[in-house]
Amino acid sequence: MARLRGGTLALLLTVLLFAALLLALSLGSVTIAPTALLKLLGAHPPSLEATLVTQLRLPRALNAIAVGGLLGLSGAVMQVLLRNPLADPYVLGVSGGASLAALGAMLLGMGGMLLPLSAFGGALLAMVLVFALAASARGFPTTRLLLTGVVMASGWGALIVLLLALAPSQQLPSMLFWLMGDLSYATTPWPGLAVLVLSLLLLSPWGRTLNVLARGPMQAAALGVAVRPVSWGLYVLASLMTAVAVASAGTIGFVGLITPHLLRLMIGNDQRLLLPASAMAGAILLLVADTLGRSLLAPQQLPAGVVTVLLGVPVFIALLRRSSQ
């Protein structure tokens, strides 16, 4: 595959993101032509369709952009830090802690802003536990951190199953729907978008450092990189991005795993290009997946997490087959 230049890729991703946003605002149980969107938004008084777009579809689409961008960006960072192509944003068990806390909040009848706040608190607790258990005299060895995250994720999963088994039958459908990744619980997109923009700004000066770090800690240290503090800071930032994403939309798989892989085939492994491209591609993927979930069986809705898995599995298999040739 011929690799794209940075400017060409940025233009392509921008066009795709704009097209995906138009589709998200147009499609659903009520279809609105893209050409009619501007007329609706400028109508006074606002019509029912204008209210549908501005108060329901637009906030949900912006949430999808924020969550997808956070997952794509954190997945790219995790794959560099762990030097493992199968690493994804959930590899350290952050999503398990967030999911358990959110389901516990649902069981106690909490709603509104308490639900994402509970999920965020659970994600932070899971992150602190993983780092505390994986710590050694040498800092946070990659293998030890990865194994600790896998074990903790299994433990969180067992507690989640126990909680679902004890939950009243009338609460079980909403708990399962959130667990599968559902953007309808996200109340406002601005916190997620703010974290995404801030993360991109924080990571942009570290592109060269990540390129060196991807070669291994010994080579990075020989070239003057302070491996331990840089790695620790990037782990914390990636975990916080994952926590915000899970708190907003539940567990959504394959976004942070697929997008960095696909982009490496197109632009190579230069982190200065890969990190912002992963954020944009993750936003596009989740936005398309959520639009399909709302539209395919309208008025019924499929969780976005289910759609991303259905889209991601064949793409990942194709990437594996291509890499083995």
C-alpha cells in the first residue's frame, strides 16, 4: 500500500469526519436530507426536526467524536508504551473498574451526572490499583504492568458478572445496554472534547520522544530519553483518556485497537502523524458505528460497542492476513 503524506492524510480524514457528521445528523428514525440541515438550524421558531437535530443528534454525534478520538489516541499511546500491537486502551483494566462503578451506581438508582462521575471514579481506582500492584524497584516494567492489568481486568469482570446476577430484573436491560457501549447516556460532549483537545496538545511535543521510545527502553535511554518519568506520565494520560471515554459511553471495543493498525499501513509509524490521525480516525469510526446502530433497525437502537465489534473483527482479520503475507 502506498503511504500517504501527512497533509494528504489530514485532508482525507477531515473530509471523512465532516461526511460522517453529516450522516449522523441526517440519519435515524427520522431521515433529514443533508441539504435541509442548514435551513432547519436557521428556522425561527425552531421546528420539531430542528429540535431533534440540535438537542439529540448533534450532542450525541459530538460525544461519539470525543469518545472515539480518546480511544484512538490512547490506543496508539498504549501500543507504543507496551510495544505490543495487541494493546488497546482497556489493557490495564481501567474499563473494568469504570464499568463496575457505573453499574453499581445504576443499581443504587443514581442517574444524570452521577453515572459518568461514578464511572470516572471507578476508572481512577482501577488505574491506581494496577500501578500500585505493578510497581517494583525498577519502576513499572512493561511485562509486569501488562500482566497486572490483565489479571485485574479478569477480577473486575467477575465482579461485574456477580453484580448483574444480583441486579433486579427491571434494571438489568439498562445495565447490559450501558455495558455494551451506549452513547445515549452521555449528557454533554464538552468534557470529553476538552480532554481530547488537551491530550492532543500535551502529546504533540512528544512525537519524537515516542518514536525513540518505540525502539525499546534501552535504546531510548541511550539516546537521552528519561524513560521512567516519560513512560509513567504517558501511562497516566492514556489511562485518564480511557477513563473519560468509558465514563461517557461504557465499554466500546476495537476502536483503540484497529485505528492505529490501519493508519500504520497508510503513513508508517511516525508518532508525530500517527497520534493526531488516530484521534481523528477513532472519531470517524465511532461516529459511523453509532449512526449505523441508530439507523439500521430504527426506531430500535443497537449499542455502538456492538457495531464497532462487528465492524472491527473482519477488518482486524484482514490486517492480520495482510501482515502474514
